[in-house]
Amino acid sequence: MIDQFERFQEFFNQKFGKSLIIKGRPGTGKTTFSLELASKLYESQPIHFLSSRFNDEPLKDAFPFIDKISYRINKEAFTYTDEFQYVSTDSLKKLEKLLEEKNLNSEFTGSSGLIFDIKEVIPELNAIYSFVEKNFDLGPVVILDSIEAIAQKYSIDETTLFSILQNDLVEKSGAGLIVVLESTQHDKLEYFSDGVISLSMEIDRNYMIRYMRVEKLRGLSLGSTPFFSYSLLNGRFTLFPIISVSYPTEKLPSMPSKGENPGSVSMGVEAIAKVMPQNKSSVDVGSLVLIHRTEISDRTDIAVNLIKNSLIRQTISEGRGVIDVSSSSYETSKILNDIAEPDVLKHYITAKTTKRTDSSIINLEGHKMTEDFNNEAIEYFTGASKKPNVYIFSTDFLNFTYGESFIGDFLTILNEIRLTGTVFMICDEDFFKKLSHHATFTLHLRDKDGFIFLNSGGNKHFSVQTVIDEYGWPSYDLIESV
């Protein structure tokens, strides 16, 4: 899976200092995002993490390096700088003067008439400036979480605080600044910052969906899709790009066998076990598995074909038979013809309304399913393959070929073919309702703004993510979305 955080690393590795605002409602993962980014930047840049929480120690479970960057944890051992040689303190000195006078003038766009305790405010700000001074040539990055909480704690307007740090540290000293913003809209801060990331969340069909929108990254192109879903699983921030797939066009080696088991069929991908009965990546012979497309879209079709094509490639690699009677069989045939050797490809059978004689194509008359898929025909086409077989159908193809009356014939055929294999039905919403009570289990796939999520009816749902194996074959992983 591509590490999307590389883009944000590039943002902070630009020649001049950069500031980044992370905004969102409580619970959207702003702190987690800032620390996830810090974990990447920490590999090559010093980080200073200043939080408003009472204790940073609980963050160590997910981010063990927190004790190296947290000002709160290291406060007692922190050494301050008396003389600043490299870092600009122009704005800080103006603030000190204003604090002593207990007054803010319009130069800092803050409120006036507030009372400040300079002994409390200056040590934390001095720590930030000292950190940048000590690491001036190393690309230091300061994280402020959150700017409102810290500003409120010391009775400073957050716009004033941001202006000071932006002027002194970012623009004049070349440091990086990450600011967590509790407000979802703060025009002044967003205008003067170099980057803005917005985090949000919603409940959709009883499942949590989280979104990240990149609104600005000065110096970098946002690209055509600056929009992601994400998960906070295990306290970490995992980004999900919109699903896309590219299949190879050169011959690939067969997939290694998952073991000779006449009682089950491997799905070809271990990740599928996360939503399968008993957490197995195989399906028992005799099962009817529904692959339910809750929304019909190009993205859903991509995900369905990822599951289907990995299943087929695994099955024919083991010398087992596949009969594919789905609307995407033509596309799958093209892919397999490019990547599979003839001795493997012979185990893949499709069905079409054609009169052409072909050992890999079942000719459909299109009158009744029971006539086109009798036992003799199935045995003829799969006789050279090992059992159990895999049978794949789709409701759109069957409805187009036979009309809505196909369901009765399909159930008749199902009772016969399930004795020799596992049956998969790709179904849309209307036909799902008619077939669901016949299914052993169902995989529900839905498209939410281009992001594909999968569940099997439990209390967990997963983002479907494309992964590429060492040979260039696109498979998938399932990441729980929480």
C-alpha cells in the first residue's frame, strides 16, 4: 500500500519553512494525525510536541517515540537558550513587552485589556524557540496541540499566538509548524498558514466513516483527488485512497497452492479471513456466497472483480475448475489470457450466448438455465479439472439472459452443483433480497464517495485496499475502519 504521508513529508522538506493546520471536531483524530506525521518526520527531522493534555504518557502505546519529543514529559530536563543567534525573536519580544504592559494592541490582531501571567506564558514559548535554535540546521518541526487550548490556558488570542510563531519561526527561521485547531473554521489562521487539512466523521448505515480533505499545501499540487477516508485502528492514522486497479499484461507464475483440501476452496487472499466465518480464508464445499453490491458503481465493480479475479486465479492455479457466468467474464478472460499459461487457463470456463464451438465456452441457448447448465454440460467442461469447482454467477447477467424467472431455475441448479464445489453469486439490491435466505453468508460491498467498504453483517466494517504482489498482480487488503 502506498504511504500517503510521503506527500506531507515532502511538504515539510521544502526549502522554506511551512505551517500546517489540522482542523476538525473533537474525536476526528487530529492528535493522532499530527503524531502519525511526526513519526514519519522524526526519521530525519527533530520534533517538539507541545500538548495541552495533562499527560502524554498514554500516547506511548501507539507512538513509542513520544517520550523523545514531548515537552511535557521532558519538561524538567529541558534546557533553555539564553541567547538566540539563528532564530528570530522579533515578534516574541513584542509579545513580552505587551504582556508586561498587560495590553495587546492591534499589531497582533488580538484582544485588548487582558491580564497575562508572563512567568507562565514565556517558559513554554521560550522552550519552542530554544528547540528551534538548537536544531536550526536540521529542519525542526514544532507541533502545537491544540492552539486554542494553549492560548486559552494563558489568556492569549490564538490568532496572536499563531501570528507570532508564523512570523518568527516559520517565515524568518525556516522551521516547520503543525497546529491542531479545534474549530472547523478559522479564516484568519487558515489564510496565513501554508497548509490546511480538514478531518471529519459521520455515521452511515450504523458504521463510522472518516474523511480527510487536503484543502491547501503551498508549494505542492493537490492533485485531482485530495480526498481520503481513514481509520484510527489501534490508535494509528491509516489513510485510504480511492480504490483503483491496473492489471499486468505479462505472464505471471501460478499462485502457490493453499493445500489439497477436497472440502473447501481457497479465496486466494488471506485478508478475506477478517470477514469470513470462523476467520478462515477458504469456503466450504456446498456453500452459496453472495457478493452483495449495495450500490452499483464503477468503484464497486473494481472491488468485486478484485475479489473474484484473485479467487479465480488461485483456483485455476491449483488445477481446479471455474465456471464464470458473470457480466464481467469478458474482462476476466482478457486478464487471464495475458497472465496465465495455457495449461492453467484451460481450467477457466465462461458462458456466452454464442454458437461458436470452444472448449472454454459454454454456449447458452438463453431459454432456461436448467437446460444450459445440466450435469452433463458441467461435467464435460470441468472433467479435466480437479474438484471442488468454483461456480460464479451474477444476477445482472442472468436477468439479462433469462429474465427475472431465472431465480427458480438457479435454485434448482444450485442444489446440484453445490455437491461438487462452491457457488458465488454477485447480486444487486433487488435480487439480494430474494436470495439472501438461501445464502451461507454474504459479503456486502458499498461505495461511499469512491471509497469501498466491506462487511459480512457484523459490527465491523473494512476498507478494501489494493495491494500489489511481487509479480505485479493486484490483490487486496482489508483494513478495519474505526
